[in-house]
Amino acid sequence: MTENSTTTSIIEKTVFPILFALSFSHLLNDTIQSLIPAIYPIIKTSYHLSFSQIGLITLTFQLAASLLQPFVGLYTDKKPQPYSLAVGMGFTLIGLISLSQSTHFYTILLSVCFIGIGSSIFHPEASRMAHAASGGKRGLAQSVFQLGGNAGSSLGPLLAAWIIVPYGQFSVIWFSVIALLAIIILTYVGNWYRGFMLSRSKKINIQTVVNQFSRGKVIFSVCILLLLIFSKYFYMASLTNYFTFYLIDKFHVSVQTSQIYLFVFLFSVAAGTLLGGPIGDKIGRKYVIWTSILGTAPFALLLPHANLFWVGVLIIPIGMILASAFSAILVYAQELIPGKVGLVAGLFFGFAFGMGGIGSALLGKLADSTSIEYVFNVCAFLPLIGLLTGFLPNIETKKK
């Protein structure tokens, strides 16, 4: 009894060193990923690519990063793999080196595919480890984890402006050092998680989420959540992949200036990420989801009609408000389907990546057939899908 009580207190305590290690690894992983859209203006000119081909690069990366994730999550729910994160980062390293050496459109596609595979292994299991280290503060844990990823995404364009734009595509290889550092950190996290699983095998009772909804209600709610993910990531795809082209086309700024604006937006996303999880722990996920997606709408609708100064102002609240959605949606879904942490993380991360990829491809095609400005006018209405949040049930966290 004493041994079980001691072990329970250890597991229920939030393990911040592991959360910070996972968050920093997420930062490194997503910094690498964000280099892909950050170098689009360079490779578009070098290889004479169309917007459709740019969209196809993103689609290839996002599909590779999304299709495997639910299967990885489902498998690791049954058989946790403590060192899979380091292995996944190995795939990313291979893709990074290949991308720096690529001399053809199709080798670029192969390179981003490897980086996508690494991401598909990283996200569901890293989310599971964040859940394990949360000590019951699941919203906080996911926000800390997501903060690293969004911070990394914001750094990519800035590093591209400082390093890749002046020194060219081959300079991508310098970022392999980041991948190697991540492998070292993730090996350390894997050692902790292996110990956690051994402790857990001694059978302890931890906080369990109970819901009383029918199977149909759960499926209906998951469909709404996926539609909200669609809204968020289609809109994010327009900004992440085409915002630089929009600024260059409409305001005639330089490539480096456009990268700085993209950094401001992505940094705002990173800054807003930490809010959603802890607030959701206190007031409920549904209210955070409602505010974070629908609350973006007024600023999104104004953006296509603003001058350059106001574009720089508007992207800050857009990024900050929109950012809090994913952590709240993910934890809400994990509470809706208890005991399937890896599967839910894989499904939602995978769907998010897939929507980002499909959105990028479709928006690229739309930009080729109309204009990049027209794309931003259409996408401004996507956050209104947040009205569907009203159909989600309220979920309470209870202890067994």
C-alpha cells in the first residue's frame, strides 16, 4: 500500500523537466519543418516552379506527416515505444541532408517526404509522453508541448531570412545540427518514459476521465472537432505558405521583409499557444475552442482590405487567438475518448497536417487560376466555421 501510494504521487506530479524537454524537441522539430515553406520563394525562382508545384511540395510533406500518425498512435497505445522519437528524428535528418543536395523538383518531393515521415512518428508519441508527464494538468502539458512547436515554426522563416536567403539552398544542411541535438534530447526523454512505464506496470490508480455520451454523440462531436481543425489549418495554410507571396505581390516588399512579417505572425501563434491549455483546465475546453476559432473571424475578414501597416498589426491577434485552439481541441478529444491518448493525438495531428497539405495544394491551384489576393479574400471567411462549436457537449473531468 505504501509503495503504491508513493508511486502514485510520483506519477501524478507534473514532471516539468520532461515537459520542457519535449517542448524544446518540438521546437527543434518544427523549426526544421518550417524551413520548407520558408525556402519556397528561393526554389520557386531557382527551379521555375508554379504555385501549383509549390502546393504539391507542401501536399507531399503534409501527407507523409499525416497518414502514418493515427497508425503510430494506435500502435503505441498498445505497445509504447520510448525511443521512437529519436528514430523519427533520424528520418528528419536524412530528409534535411537530402533537401540541401536536391537539384530537381522530384528529389525535393522525396526529401520533404522523409521529413514528413519523421514528423508522423514524432507527434503522436511525444503528445502521449506529454500526457504522461502532465500530472493531471493535461491542458497545461499540451500547451507547453505545443508552445515549442509553434515557437519553432516562427523561427524557420527568420533563420531562412538570415541564412538560407543569403547563402542558398545548400545552407539547409547546417540545420542537421539541430536534428542531431534533438536526437540526443529525445533519447533522454525515452529513458524517462521507459522508467515511467516500468513504474506504471506496478498498477496504480491515476486520474481517469469518464464520459457518459453515446457512441453516436462521440462520433458526431469528433466530426465537429475535425471540421474546426479543417477551418483552422486551411486558414493557417494560406498564411504559412502564401503570406510572403501575398506581401510581395500586393505591397512589393523584398523576400527578406516578407519573411520578417511571416515571423511576426508565427511568433504571435507561439505566444498565444500557452493560453489555451491552462485556461481550458480552469473554465472548460469548449469555451476556449469557441473563442479561439470564431474570435479570429473579425480580424481575418479585415486582413485582405488593410494596408501594409495594418496587415502587420492584424496578424498579431489572428495568430494569438487562433493558436489556443489546437491544445484545447486535442485535450477535449482525449477526454471525449478516454484511454486512447496516442490514437487521438495521431488522428488530430495527422488530420491537421493533412488539411494543411490539401489546403496548400488547393490554394496554390486557386492562386494560379485567379490571384494570390483572391485567395486571401476567400480564406478570410474560414474562421466562421467556429460557430459549429455550439453543438459540442460539455465534458467534466472526474476522478474514479
